[in-house]
Amino acid sequence: MVSPAIEKIAKEFKGRCITVKVNVDKKPQVANAYQVSSIPTIMLIHKGATLMRLSGALPYENLKTEILKNLP
């Protein structure tokens, strides 16, 4: 499950990025707008540009590494 890793990322990066969880069953328009076709999809967006896009459940350390590589 990816939720614990995302919660840990949200706490660690508080003030540097905003973490948003979207239920694509309830908000299919959001999934369509961001072309989300698999769950989970983790994206890093800055000023409307997608800087990072990951699909699948990844452990905390992998998520953190990818975010640090791509965070402006």
C-alpha cells in the first residue's frame, strides 16, 4: 500500500510541496485531465508542468529519491 509512504512524504516535504490525494472514482474528470490510467499514479506538478510521473506502488525511499531529483 502506498498511502503510508505518501503520508510520510507529505510530512517530510511540508512547506516545499502540497500533497493531494484524488479518488478517481469520484473525480473522473481529474483523472482525465491528468491522463491517469493506472492506480496509483504519483505526479509532481509545478506551475502546471508535470515534472515527475510514477505508476505503481513504490516504497518510501524510491518515492523520496524521485521527488528530490525532480523538485524545483
